[in-house]
Amino acid sequence: MASHRRLAVNDPRCGAGRYGRRVAWTWRYETSAGKPVAGVPGETFPTQADAETWIGEHWRDLLDDGVDQVVLVENDRDVYGPMSLHSP
């Protein structure tokens, strides 16, 4: 069985994004008022799928840390969000 590990963004196996730049996917953590949540360590992912899988596995922990909503960011561009972590 192959092991799965997240590649670092600077790993040469990670694809280059538009214009040859390395793509870094991150989540921005916010309160329900859209203010940044301090003290929550950030993660960086080589692909959107990796970022989305991670949020699906860790959203409950983020709620416990005071995060109400997240925004998916590719390099410096907001991709989507804010997305609430609370049940509808």
C-alpha cells in the first residue's frame, strides 16, 4: 500500500501554477463577523483537493479554536467563501 503524505509547496513534484508560479492553497480563518482569528496555525497545501480534504477532517477542531468561517485562498486570490463551519 502506498503511503500518502502532503508535499511541501516548494517540492519539485508540485505543479507550477499560472505563469510558472508555485501554487499555494491556504485557508483564512475568520469569526462570523469576518475578522481574522489569531492563534490558529495555518496549513499550506499543494492542491485545492488537499486543502478541501484537510478542512473536511479538521473543521470541528477549528470551531473549538474559535473559527466560525473559512475562506479558501490560492496564493493571494480568494477562491470561495466565506464558508460557515456551523451547522445550518
